[in-house]
Amino acid sequence: MKTPTRSHLQLGAVALAGASLLAACAGVGRTAPTAPLAAARPGTLLSCSALAASAAPPGTLYTQAVAVPAGTVALGNASVPVPAHCLVQGRMNERIGPVDGKRYAIGFEMRLPVAWNGRFFYQANGGLDGVVVPAVGGIGGGAPVTNALQMGFAVISSDAGHPGSLGPAFGLDPQARLDYGYNAVAQLTPMARNLIAQAYGRGPDRSYFGGCSNGGRHAMVAAARASSQYDGILAGDPGYNLPRAAVAQLYGAQQYAKVATAATPAGLPDLQSAFTPAELQLVSDRVLARCDALDGLADGIVSDVKACQANFDLQRDVPSCSGTRDGQCLTAAQKGALANVFTGARDSAGKPIYSSFPFDAGIGGSNWREWKFSSSQTRDPGAVGFIFTSPPLATRPGGLAFALGFDMDRDAPLIDATDPVYRESAMAFMSPPDASKLTALRDRGGKLIVYHGTSDPVFSSDDTAAWYERLQSTHGGDAAAFARYFPVPGMNHCAGGPATDQFDMLSALVDWVEQGRAPESVVASARGPGTASVNPEVPASWSARRTRPLCPYPQVAAYTGGDTESAASFACRAP
């Protein structure tokens, strides 16, 4: 079976046309297609060398502009293809922080292809930002086969206003907090448009914004704050309630510490000992046993996530240990800890702090384990201590000690607090002002696509589903006219897990914005042995190139007969 190409995606859409007829009844949308915005026109780069000598806007410095031949660019552990382009790097708004005395600026790079498709893409990066990642532009999913730059977009990337060398300590600077939350996008967008106009003799016809994780949060914020600047927005695994999710990570660390059976050299509970890989795989297997066939086919994928939560019962379906832990059972204490985490972080009165999580087959994945047992004692304590509390709690001991000492009654409310120095709370500068009301984006003809792995261990897909239901309610049950949410069954955080996690959401977004073709499904493929970038968690029982349709919420992929490894054998239907 071949890896899906663009034509394959179009053929898949035709094969699934019947699903679109059900959309009105399934809650996906009730409207006729809206008139598309005008399609982008191609252009050609005028002169890369001239950009180095061109005048930058006030407060902006171009540090270099160099021609780059067609080839590849290193991105993490991979090399991605890029066309001939002009690389422009620089920084803007340089200053000295008044609180910590550190030097700050918004660092950026733009890659401007010689053969331009007339479009601009803002690449929102993940984590704590702090690094100018190569500006190539993600199309969604794990190990994508192409990128926005290769497709002809002019792409910008930034560090969101702080150097990575500071780690989370940049949160001591009030302005750096705001730049990280939303202001870097506001500053960079007009600068990038000006640079594009200099490079091609005109500005972009269409502008797009995309990212996953914190990049997905950036995208959701842009949908609310920058709707006049972007025609299409792609938000992957969006942590749009990131401060709450980070607190939930600390809550999880506290739950796992209660069942840890070993200690660290520092004498603290070793979270890794709370659950062995075999024990989590047991939970995954029991979820599949109860939920796999709910969508019409036992294939190792739980498509109907909502039905699974009604059918799976941790206490009943996972064996309880009567003696020593052997990987084939869970103790009562382990079940209690896991139930608390999946129910969602809450204070001592039971008031929710963050969303619940759905039980899904990806709980046995390495990414799930890394976020729950490692990041909860490294990345999240730093983010909460320095960035998300007002005033910062950074004077306390860090790491796992911070996580275990964090009080859900006393400390968690500080993510909503302000003081004379930190005048915007973390929830105000990190989250969209009103995520469920996107009237401005809708009214100008803009479109939003959100996707989320249902086994994401840090940002809950339950939270995203609840957001979409609120969006539907706010917009009279017709949000699907401009916004669609695609759950990715089994996928962990942005990629991986037992999932078909390779897909192209960007092309679907462009087609929707410029051609008026709303995405009724998007074909996703597995990355098993022998594929270009292997996902080691693709089960051996699957075809290495298995394909599945990703369906707009609340529809699920239902088996209709034929090859069980092919997306053409499934249709998106109401659950």
C-alpha cells in the first residue's frame, strides 16, 4: 500500500462522500458551503541580496539575508526537504528586563521561497519557545511527508521573545510573559507581511497560522486575537488552557508519588516506579477489549472515544492484585491514583482545576509515560513556578519537590492572580480571550481546523471536545461552517502512540479557505516498519501503511466492509 498522496486524499474524500450527507444529522454542521476567499496567486522572489540592504521597520534588525539552494534542513532528528529560498534572520524590540536585568528580544527567521505560492505561514513553535526553530511550517501529525515551505509558503518562526538559555526563568520578566503568551505574534505579523512585500513586490494574498502543543495554543489564541490577520488557522493538540494543564501535571505527580515503590537518590518518590510499562500496557489492552469493537471493527483503534468512556470501567475491567504486583493486575491504590488523574485535577473541595482525560489505547505508549512521570517533575514545575503564578513561586525548591509541595487550594489560584508587577494573569495572557466565541474569524470568511490525539497525556482531548461543544452552542449549532475538530484515535502528544498519525491538515485547510471545500474527512496513515519515518508503537498486527479517515467531531470512522487496512473501507458517521 502506498503512502497517501494529495490525490489519494481527494479520492478518499470522494469515497467518503456519503459521510458528508450525514453531516447535518451528525452534528458536524447544517449549513451550505460558504463562499471561499479568493485563491492565492503565485509570485517569484525579486532579490534575496536586496533584502539584506533593505530598511527594516523601526525596532527591527535584520542580521542576515542569504540565498539557500534547494536541499534539506535539519529539524530535530530529521532532515526535511526545502526548495530554493532566501533565509532572513533578525530580532526586534531589544530591551533589558526591569525585574531580572536580562537582555530580551523577539528573535525570528523567515524563509522566502524563490517560487512563491502567494501565501504566508506563521509557524508557532511548542514547549517554552525560546529557540528559533527552522521556519519550514508543519502540516500536522507525526513525521509529515512535506512542509509549508516546500509547498511554496513564505514561513516565519520565532523564539516568542526570550532566549532559551533562561529556561522558564524568563517568566520573571512581565513583558516576556506577554510576548510568550500573545504579543510576539502581534509584533511579528506586520513585520513579516512587510518583509514579504519587499521580497515579492506585494503582500501575501492568503495568510495561515499553525502549530501543535504550545504551538496549538498559539493558534487558538490567534483565532481569537488575530482573526483579522489570518485566513486559516491550524491548531494541533492545543494546550489552550496551558496553565491549568501544567497544574494538572503537578497534581498527577502527587497521585503517582502515593503509589511509588522506590525512591530517588534525593529520597523523594521515584514516579517511574508507580506503574511499570507492563501495568500500563495492561490498562491499554483492557481498554481495547472493552471498546475496540464499538465502532464496528476490532482493529486496535478506539474510534468512538465517547462511547468508550461509558463502557470502560477501571475498577471492573482491570484485574485487581491479590498479592504481589506482576504486571497482570493493579493494586487498589494504583487504581485510585489513575482514577484521580483521569477524572481531572481538583482541589480539596472537589472543584475542578483541569479537564478529565479519556481512557484510550495510547496509555501504554512511551510518550504518555514521559509526560506523566518525567515532565511532571521537570518541565511543569519550572513553568508553574516561574511563568504561570503571580507573583512567581520560583523561590521555592524546584523539580519534584516543587510538584509535591504545590498546594491545590493555596497555590493553584495563583494562575488567575495578578499583582502590581504582573498585571495580567497567566490564564489571561496564555489563553484565548473567549475561545468559544470566534465571530470575527467566522464573519471574515476565516476557517479553523483543530486536531487532537485522544491519548494525549498532557493536554486533554476531553478539554478540546468540550471547547468544540461550547463553540457549537455559542454559534447556534453551526460552528462547523467555519471550524472543525478532528480527534486522532490513539495518538499521543502531537504524534506517536498506536495510531495513524501521519496526515496533511494544511492542504485541507487551504482547500476550505480558498476553494470552499469543507473537510468531511482527512486520510491518515500509519508509520510502521519500512516506512520513511517509523513510529515504533505501530502494532505488528497492522499493515505498516494502514490508512484511516480522521472524522470531524462528533462523527467516528465506521467500518463499511472491504480491506480493513484501507481508509476507503470506512465512512465518517454519527456515533
